[in-house]
Amino acid sequence: MKTPKGLQALVDDGVIDDVLRPLKSGKEASVYVVRASDEVLCAKVYKDMAQRSFQARVQYQEGRKFRGSRQARAIGKATKFGRREQEAEWKNTEVDALYRLAAAGVRVPRPRGYFHGVLLMDLVTDEHGHSAPRLGEVELTPEQARSFHAELIRDVVRMLCQGLIHGDLSEYNMLIAASGPVIIDFPQVVSAAGNNAARAMLLRDVHNLRDTLARFAPELGDTHFGEQMWALYEKSELHADTVLNGSFTFDERRADVGAIMSSIEEARKEAMIRQQGREEAALRD
């Protein structure tokens, strides 16, 4: 096939030898199957995003660290330079996350390098050597669903132990390889410690996973692995090899709104008294 514009630089530099076929195309990127020497890999070519797309990304980017103060200020002001830096940061985040997660034992496509804004990765294949299907495209036995659920929960725990949350986990970004499920697509990955919505995003990920596989193994629908792992994470008791059972006791006590408001009012009065004292001291001086 004709070499796409986004891959021409890799061909010119000898990073890849040929583009075999398109694999998928989405709002964020197009993925191609390519040949590099005697290996068949996949190449993810990121698309330039319009200004409106950045607004949807704000919730994911909270808590991320940028390269320098100039970049952070520009991104905060949404200048033209800031938008370019934000676009570059969005792409680099996926590359960095893949390397970290692969090293931590999470089942993700093994990254093979980042060249001219293109991410090269291992091609995930099924038992016949074909491109692996998405989880939402396969029928599973109850036993397979339970096994896949256990493997994916293990990977979510390992991600969380690395301080990361996928943020958009669904049946569309989990591939079924010959050896089991593989998680893909990480540009929106969330900082577990730095994002105020981290818990909500983790629960959404785990609930999506649970609800998808509960179609084949209904008993999974009664589990609460997300709540359990987050409770342990908050207490610094979650480890990569922590065994979870999906059991969680919800706090159903009603909040004492009157007592809370009373405490707020007392704190407000104390603050006013301290401020008045400081002002009087300043006048005496």
C-alpha cells in the first residue's frame, strides 16, 4: 500500500521497511501494520487534535507533571505554543506509560520506540497469528470470562501500584491475544495521586470490566474489586501481588449535616477573631 504521510519519515530513516496494511483508525490515531527487517509490528500515528478536543482532556491531565515552568504556564494560558506542548505531552504520556507498565508486568503491547511522533509496538495477535480481536468482539465461556477477569484485575492493581489508572478502560481497548487479554490505548492515563477524580475513574474502569465479563459469568456482577483496591491503595496497603476477593463493605451511615455546619461556623468565627487580633496588633505597631 502507499506509505501514509505520517510514516514516510520512518521509511526514509530505515526504521521500518514497509507499510503492510491499516489496522484501525480512530479519533486519536491511526494504527498500521508495518514490517521492520524480519519483524511485523504496529505503528500508531497520532492525529493532530482540534482545540475543542483539549477541553475533554482536562479531567485526565490534572496532576500530570510537565517538562518545565514555561510549558506549564503556556498550557495553562492555552496559547498556541501551549496547545502544541499539550499535544506533545498527550502523546508522550502514552509512550512513557507503556514502558513503565510493561516493566511492571502489566500485559500491554511491548513498546519498540517512538520516532517522529509515531509509536512502534509489538503487534498483538491471536492463536492463528492474526490481529487480535477486541474483547467486545468475542464470545466467551463462563470459565474464560472468570479467568480474563482475574487477569485484568491483576493488571489494574499493578497499574495502580505504579500510580496510574487507565481512565478509559472498556471492551474496546482490551485485545484478546493467544495468551490472554492485553490492555491498549493509554494517552489519557490518569495520575492516581494527583487527580481529584482518580477514584471515580478507577471505579468506572473496573465496573466497565466487571459489567462486560458479567455477561458471560453473571456472578461477577456482584463483586466490588474497584472499591476494595482503592481502599487498600489509600492506606498504602495495596501491592502488586495483593490477593483481592471483590468483597467490600459500604459505609451507609448518614452524615450529620448539622454537626458539620456547626464545625464550619466555629472555624469561621475563630478565623475572624485571629484576623481581628492581627489587625489590632498592626495598629498598635
